[in-house]
Amino acid sequence: MIHSADRANGGVVAPGGFQGEDTDILAKAVYSRADREVCKPVLDRLTARQGRVTGDYSPFWRERDHLPDARRIKAGSSSSTVSTTGT
């Protein structure tokens, strides 16, 4: 649930001053294509739609909010960890 972790009441909260959890930064960090121009429109769209200036919870973030589905996760009998990030 990226929004509540790094955005609070409309403010963008950057852990340690680094916007490392916003979608564009995450996408660029894991991008591995040699031809970086192919996905430039997608990266530009992520940057534009995530709302870094306002920090508002928008449809963009609602699409990436996994918390409403968390109740459907069933852990096995052994120790399990579930980790997700929306991009």
C-alpha cells in the first residue's frame, strides 16, 4: 500500500528525503532494456499521474492499493511473508 506508506494527508512523505517509492523511481530502478526509449511514454505517464506535487490519493493510487484485497490472503502453516508493490 504505497499511498499510506509514503503519502500522508495529502503530503508527500519521502523516507529519508528520497522519493524511492514513487512509481517512476521504482520503474526506472528495475528497467533493464538497452533501448530505454521504447518505454519512455510509460515512464513519463507514471511521473505525470502519480501526483508527487499534491500527494493526493487519486484513482492512480487506488488502482495500486492492495490493502482491500489483503483479507483474501491465506498464509500456510509455515512462516510466510507476502510483499507487494504497485507500479
